[in-house]
Amino acid sequence: MIGVIVFNVIMVLLGFAVASPVVPAKLLSNTLGYLHTTIGITTPAPDKVRLVVVIWIASIIIIVDGMLLLLVFLTSISG
């Protein structure tokens, strides 16, 4: 339980750091470029990089929390 809370806090803090000018835009652009190239989708415009990275972080939080919720729900039903 503590691990889930720590994960969420770290991801939210990372999202705030990315949304603010603390993290350089060039680093975000390069990292996002590698991710999008690996997946095979187009990279966003330079002025939209921060928004897209925040969307990726929010998506990761939702996916991980949803999978953990389903795991807990499904294991409680079978027991």
C-alpha cells in the first residue's frame, strides 16, 4: 500500500516538475522523441512537448492504478 502511494506521489511531483520550467524543454523533447519514434507515432510540436509529457505521465498513473485496482478486485472475488 505504501508503495502505491509513493509511486503516485512521485509521479505527480514529476508531472509538476515537467509542467513547470524546472525541467529543460530540450531534455523533454529528446526523451519524447525517442519514445514516439519507438512506438511509431509522430512527435509533437516543440510548443506542445510539456503538455504531451504531462499527458503521458497521467496515462501511466491511470494505467498502473487501474491494473492494481483490478488485481485487488479480482483476487478478492476468488478468495
